Amino acid sequence: MKIDRHNEILNILREKGSSSISELCALVFSSPATMRRDLSYLEKRGYIKRYPGGASILERPFEMPFDLRNELNNIQKNYLAQIGMSFIKDGQLLFFDSSTTCIKLGQQLGKFKNLKIVTNGTVTSQMLSRNLNLTVYSTGGKVSPKTLSLLGTDAHQFISNYHADIFFCSCRGLTSYGACESSAEEAEIKRFFAKHSNVTVLMVDSSKYNQNYHHIGLRFEDIDFIVSDTGLPENIVNLLDSNHYKTKNIFTLKDYVNDVDE
């Protein structure tokens, strides 16, 4: 599929920094004509920079446009959302960040009753409001044009009026420092949500492992569960074990049940 190919190209460029068209064609089994179209698409959306004969990843920090983020890793995001649903019970108050992973989770909430959701995602709030079984609150605040999220002091003030049962979120990268973001404002609002929640659930697919951005949103002591499509990388597992953090890694529903039983 085109989306899967785009994601594979981005992962290669993240790892290598830059690559020639011929090398990319060999790695993703694509023709040169198809590769040029793919690179043109990714460049127009602000994620790469093309040069004669190849392309390079843009220098961080930068924020991928929302429409591109919403297209990437849909299989993994749906998987994370299915596991995320296992945390939810009728009548809860939930915080959702503006991530596309939370949008996937929101699309699967039809069976629940009397849920209240506070979100700083403009698209998230619009999507959730279509479900008549949900009561949806938008934080207000300054709109980020690329992430379509609401940020700043107005959003913080709104969040501080509530205390959630669960905060669901994602991140731009997960490293040994924690969950990182491409802007200070995005990082700060994650901390506000977590501060006013009983439980924080980070949903992050494996393409974000050890992708380093400049701003730490949540440190591991702030995270109760990491829901992922695979186990965490060795450097993060060792860090969690050596520091005895409460964080648990859940990547199958069976893992979640086992951790709850412990």
C-alpha cells in the first residue's frame, strides 16, 4: 500500500539521514518513477527535502503536518486503540491528547456509556462529538496550525478544572529520557494532562522508539502504562528495570490482563 511505502521511506531516511533514489528503490522494492512520486508527496507535506538523485530527512525539531501523521501506521494505531479500550469503563472521565492514535481510540468508543472526554485536539473533539453517547469538552487555547492542537495557558487553565480517571496520549518519540515532543508547548500540555489524571497511558508504536526530539513531555515516572505494538527496546527496558519505575509495557491484551492480576 502507498501509505505503508511512505512510512517505510520515512523510517529509512530517519535512520540514514539521507539516501539516493536508487538505494530507496532497492530497499522498498519500488520503481524509480514511483519513488519520485512518493518523494514529491512527502516533500510537499514538509517531511523531507529532495535533492538531485535523492532525499534527506528534515532537521529536527519539526512537526509533521496533521494530514500526513493521520495517514501513517494505521494498522499499528488501530491495534493500540484496541488495547487502549481495555482500560476504559462506563462513566469515566478521560483526557485525550491531540494525537492521531487517540483519534483511532475515539472511533471505537461506541459501546461505552456516560463517558466524558476532555481533549485539546480540534479534530479529536469534532470526531468524538458525533458519538451521542459521549460528553465532549474542548480545552480551548491557541491553535497549532500543523498539529491542530490547542495549546497555551488557556488550555492549561481548562485542564486544571478537572481530574481524569485516565489520560490517553501518544508522543513524537520515545527515548531513554522519556516521551518527547517537537515543541515546548506540546510537551507542556502533556505534563498538565498527566498531573490531573489518576493513570497515564502512553500509546506509541515501535516506529517512534529512540526517535529523539528536543522537548521531554513525560518522563517514565509520569507514565503508568506504555501500550505498544512490540516490546520496548532494550535500552528502555534496562532503564525501567534499573530505576524500578512503575511503568508497565503492554503490547497484547494478554499482557494487560497479566499486569492487572499481579
